[in-house]
Amino acid sequence: QVQVVESGGGLVQAGKSLKLSCIASIAPFDISAIGWYRQALGKERELVAVIHSGGATYFAGSGKGRFTISRDNAKNQVFLQMDSLKPEDTAVYYCNSYPPFAAAWPWGQGTQVTVSS
């Protein structure tokens, strides 16, 4: 099974930025499409952004124009740069394959993002 570590979350004020990190043991990492997902309290988990092996990206409507997804294949790492954060962005953020495949890549603990004011 894939081992995954998500980090970078925290408590910030609205309008500020955070950069999340995902390190995953999936192999081969460089040809895997990887997504960031989030789950707010009382809500279903939703897709935030995707980065494909060739570098093409996709953003859900709420983050488009504010978020950037990138990857460093040499470090098995994917990032989510979040700018102009809003209270509505408050959620636990997870990374997984795209589409998610929990049988091989279980959901990790995620990283909590809390945006105040």
C-alpha cells in the first residue's frame, strides 16, 4: 500500500496563504496523476485540484485562480499553494491518486487548514 504524509496546514487569517505538501510512496510516481481533496466538517470529500504526469492541471471552481498545484517527481512530492484563503476553505486536506483508489492508496490523516475571519 502507498504510504502518504500530508503536511503544511495550520490556522491562518483570511487573505493569507498556505502551502501544503504531500509525500507519497506510489511507484512509478512520475506517471501518476495525483489530486488534492478536502473534506469540511459535515460535508463530503471533494476534489480540489489535479496534476497529471505531463504537468497538466485541473482546479475545481472554488480554488481556480487562487490555488496552484505542482509536483517534484524526484522527491515523490506534490504541493498545493493556496493564496487568498477564505473561511470556506477550512477543511482537512488529503492527497490521493486521481481518480482515488483507496484499496492501494488509503486515505491518510490529512492536514487541517483553518481560515479565520
